[in-house]
Amino acid sequence: QFPWGLRMALRGRRLSSVSLEILFFLNGWYSATYFLLELFTFLYKGLLLPYPTANLILDLVMLFLYLGIEITRIFFGTKGNLCQRMMPLGISLALTFPSAMMASYYLLLQTYVLRLEAVMGTILLLFCALEVILEVLTLSTFSSMDSF
């Protein structure tokens, strides 16, 4: 056990991950760019390719669902990291998996995948993988300090 003064000093430390915060910031901008480029890509594919209407509507609905999940995920991740709270960061970690699954859908399973979409989707999955690693490390740091 730690003496009272040392325990209070350890609790007063900043445990937030600067790397994770930078990654959330960059991912926020990248996700907005990804969303807009996907909208323009769907417009292009809908006008020039024989894209089935039902598939186009499904892909657009899933894109807006992705945007909602991503905004929520980044909000909770930033809030949990900066406030040093495990629950919001855990919610963000849990929402990373549906976000990565939707990015994988747009990378592999949609009706037409353009080379631009493949590159953008790969970068998006890279962001998700890095964020999972840093979120787990940050959560473990938070949980080790809760034991004091």
C-alpha cells in the first residue's frame, strides 16, 4: 500500500493519452472528408454506372449510419480521454467495431468499389486499428490508477 501523500500525488497526475487525442482529432477530419468523398462517389456511380437503385439507397443509408456512429465514437473517446473516465472511453472502444465493420463493407462488399474508395477505406481501417490499440492502453492506465 502507498502512503496517503503518494496516493494523492498519483491520483493528481494527468493520465490522458496525447497520442490518442491527436488520433481522434485527425480521424474526425478524415471521417468528414471520407463521408463527403463517398457522397460524391455515390453520385458518380449512380449517374454513370448501372447501379441498382435499392443497392444505392442501402449504401447511402449505411453511409449516414456510419457517420452517426463515427461522430458518437469520437465524441465519447475524446470525452473519456480528456476527463480520464473509463466509461466513455469504453463506449468509444465498443463503437470502434461497428465503425470498422462498416468501413470493411465499403472496402469489400458494396456493389462497385472504386480504387479511390479502396484507398480511403484502408486508411480508415488503419485509423480504427491504431485507435483500438491506444484506447486499450489508455483504459489499462486508467484502471491501474483506480486501484490506488
